[in-house]
Amino acid sequence: MIYFDNAATTGKKPESVIKAVDHALRYFSVNPGRGGYELSQNCAEMVYECRRKVCGLFNCEREDKVVFTKNCTESINIVLKGVLQNNDHVITSSMEHNAVARPLYKLGKSGVEVDYAEVIFGDPEATVRSFERLIKSNTKLIICTHASNVTGEIMPVEALGKLCHNNNILFAVDAAQTAGILPIDMVNMNIDYLCVASHKGLYAPMGTGILVTRGNIFDTIIEGGTGTDSISTSQPLDLPEMLESGTINVPGIAGLLAGIDFVNSKGIENIYRNELRLAEYLYKKLRSMGGITVYTPYPQYMAIVPTISFNINGIPSAEVAQMLSDMGVAVRAGLHCAPLAHKRIGTLDVGTVRVCFSVFNNVNEIDMFANCILKIKHAKK
């Protein structure tokens, strides 16, 4: 099968990741650091090494600020529900995934003010002004996606971080589509909370996410055993224990550690440029066919991540995806859990067909994919 649904999860994992998970299941099936025996301590060292590598990847100052979660959505929920209180004001963008939109909707019903800044396509400065116009005296947080999971467009995160810094506002970034693909520097970008889907651009197993925090988390959404201060019924206030109740996903973390090493060995810049070339190649092919609407702008460097959304005119996106599946091609169709983004680009009623590349895709696969699209077009004439 040709796998082009990498925006959902990278379908092919490096062999090193598979081996790391296998090794952890065989030799690290223990609670890290919660036992006095050597195996537990060895496991804790591996977990710490992963935190250290995460810090290096995103320029976070302290390993204890790296929290392991089960996915990016959980990381986002921890931030939104652990930072925002009644009468606080939060600003997000018109291109957000439901991982942001749904918890904000719930918080809005309980007294948090929520505003949506319009994303101005092709004009990052205008987008920043959209956010700036919405700032109030009680604005506590700005949260936005780093890149749209629908169109691939990159948000002006660095400029938004500066805006937040200058106005004493906390800044959270949903890096589900960018971690491992674009360089992220939490200090230089003034990011207080970075939410990561490890199973995507970092090639880790599913069920792994990361929250990296430079700002405070004021409340928890889960409490329980942490292996520290066990006599107290109160949740520890120190990170990462405050947010890591229960047994953590040791095999997943081992896979994440191997995934980070894999990305570092390839080089984020090289990964991004190679995948962007594939996106550009597909973009040109689709635009040359006729009868196809492409919603992603031209794949320019640092303008989009390697994601292309399109429709074959007159054919529902879900039907196209099914026909492609029958031909051995995996893509995603519909609303991609991002109705705000589809409303913004005018596809809320029809959705789109989405293609997203990984380091394991190549030009030959795109040629075969393009032939499949031509077959679908001709079959429906």
C-alpha cells in the first residue's frame, strides 16, 4: 500500500523505533524509578534520557518540564484546563483542530471567554494583527496550531510568541503537524506550552504525546500515584510528577527516544526540504490535470508543511478516498477533525482529500498516485 496519511500518524516507523519498543517490552517492563532494584533504575535512566533529548530538540531549559502524555490532544487539554479559569480570556485561530476547539467550547460554557482570530492566507502580518485586535485586559492565553492539518499552512508562530511576550500573555502551540518537520525553539519563539504528537513527525508509536512547559500549570485533570510523597493525599506540585499520575508508557517512550534519534540523524531541515519537494511535485501534477480544486497554496519553503488538500470536482471526497483505497492508496478524506479550518476555506459541506508525506515516501509513489487520480476522473465521466 502507498501510505499518504502521515498527518494522522506516520504509517511506517523506522526499524530502530520498532527494535526499541521490543527491547523495552522485554527488558523494561517495570515502573521506572519506583523500585529500588537495578532494572527499575535502568528504566528510569532511559526515561530521563528521553526527556533530555526532547529538551535538546525544542530548546527547553529543564528536563523536569517535559511531561509524557498519551497524545497531543491530552497535552492540549492539560494546558487549557490547567491554566484557564473563569473570567479568563483566550484567543485561538480560525484554523484549529477539534483538539483545541472542543475543550475551548467546554470551557466557554463554564465562564472562560473565547475569541477566534481570522487567519489571513498568505499574509502572516495580517494574521498577527487579527490576534492583536482581540487582546483584552483579561487575556491570559493565546493558543494556535503551528500548521494546519487541512491545508498545511504554517502559522506565524514566532511573531505570535513575540506578541504574547510583549503583552504578558501565555502562549501555547499545537505542534501536532510540525514537531520533527520544522525547527522549534521554545525560547526564541516565546512558547510557554508546546503540545506534541510524538507518533507523527517524531515516528514514535501511537499512544505517545509530549507536553513541554516553560509556564506554570495551575490545576490537574488527573490525580493519582506518582511514586513521590506517597503519604500525602494531595497531588505533588512538582513537574513532571504533577502531570504523570499512574504508570507511564515505557515502551512508547523508548520508541520516542529512538524516533528522536532517527529524526536527528536525518536532520530536520533535510526532512522538511525533501518532503516539501514531494508536496511541490504533487501540487504541480494535480494543478495540471484540470477538474481538480487544490486548497493548499503553492508549497513554498516555510509557508506550508508537506500536506496537500484537494477535491476532484463533482466527486465527494469520501468516495475518492474509498476508490483510492481500492487501488492500494491510503489517504484521509472528510473534515479531518477540523471543521473550523474547513469553514474557513469553504469546504465544510464537502470536506477534502488530504495527502501528507513522511520521510519514507518518494516520487514514484506520487506518480502512481497521480495515475490513480486520472483513472478516477475518467471512470466518473
